[in-house]
Amino acid sequence: MIGMQRLESTFENSYFGRYYKKNVGNFTFQDLNKSKNWFYGWFWYLQKFVNFKKGTDRKVLEIGCSIGGASHILSDRGFIVSSGDISSFAVQRAEKLAHKLKKNISFYTFDVEKAIPIQEKFDIIIAFEVIEHLHNPLKAISNMKEKLVKGGVLICSTPNLPYDMSSDPTHINVKSEGEWVKILKSVGFKNVISSQVSIIPFFYKFSKYFHLILPIRLRSKLINSPLFLIAKN
């Protein structure tokens, strides 16, 4: 319990207070809309691998939800959405925003490295920019796999070792593309797709349609270059 409290404290004070504050701000509606603009481009890109256009009552779990931008997009598209984060600070504020907007999103606080305390299983689990923060990502990925239905999909994004230009001290487990694919296969995923992209991180603030994602690798502190990992159960 003490270890979890220390980890959570790191996220409260360092992550949401400094490194991620430019994304979540003070958890206002304006900050939420900016987050939605950001993830709109991500789902546009990921559409080539998974159908995100219409939820059709499919169940999705977002792990590391923060302010909940991705969850709100999926809720708007008809998905049955659950959202979780290790940070009670983030969950309480994200839940408050969703409640005011009358969004039917279920929120949970949990440590994905220990267990996912939700009874049902999911068609899709997303963990955007999560696994690089974990001491034991293999255990977390195994826990996520256990919560997928047969044929379900896990989608992670994470910095690719040669292209991580971040100074974020909570990036404690940055790995190469090959290492992540090996971990995913070691827990039982047989169909794993990896896709390296570069994201121009400025114009999305003005419109969700201006979020530019390029299917190439660019090495710059001004550009995000995450690796998408799509694993089918």
C-alpha cells in the first residue's frame, strides 16, 4: 500500500503538476476539449487497424485515462466506456467533468500492475502512454489481456526507445519496438502489429481536424514519436 501511495504521489506532484500540466491544465472543460482534439487524431490513425467509428454497444476500457479525453470521444460514438487511472486526483476530476456533461462513463481508481478490479470483460482496451511508466509492464499487459473477450484488442502507445526525447522522470521503462512485441507475445498475444508514427503537436489546439500524424519516424524534442502496439486476443 505504501508503494502504491508513493507511486500515486509521483503522478500527482510531478506528472499532473508539471510534465502533463500542459495537457490537462486544471481539469477544466477547455482542457477536456483540448484533450479530445488530441485523441481525435489518434483514433483517426488507428481506424486502419480497429473500427472506432461506431461503438455499437462494444465495451471499451481506457487505462491511464487522466482527464478522459479519449473516453469522451468513444462515449460519443456509442461505446460502453470504463475509465481507470492509478491517480485518484485525476479520476475524481475526470469523473466530475463527465458527470456535468451527463456522459455515461464509469470511472475506477486502480493499479494495473496489481489487478483490474472490474468484473466484466472488454472488446477493446486502450492504454495510451502508460506502459513506459510501469515497473512491471509485463504483469500489467497480462492483466489487461485477462480482461479482453475472445477476439478483443489491446492498443498501447509508448515511446520507442531510440526516439524518446522526453525528460519525464516517470518514463522508467522505455523499450524498443522489438522488446514490446516480444512482451506482448510472451503473455499470449499471437497477432501483434506495431506502427511507428510522428505527431506534429501544435495545430490540434485550434481544431481536431488539424492534428497531423505522419507514418514516419522523426527525431525531435518538438515532435512526439510514439509507437502504437495493436494486439489481438
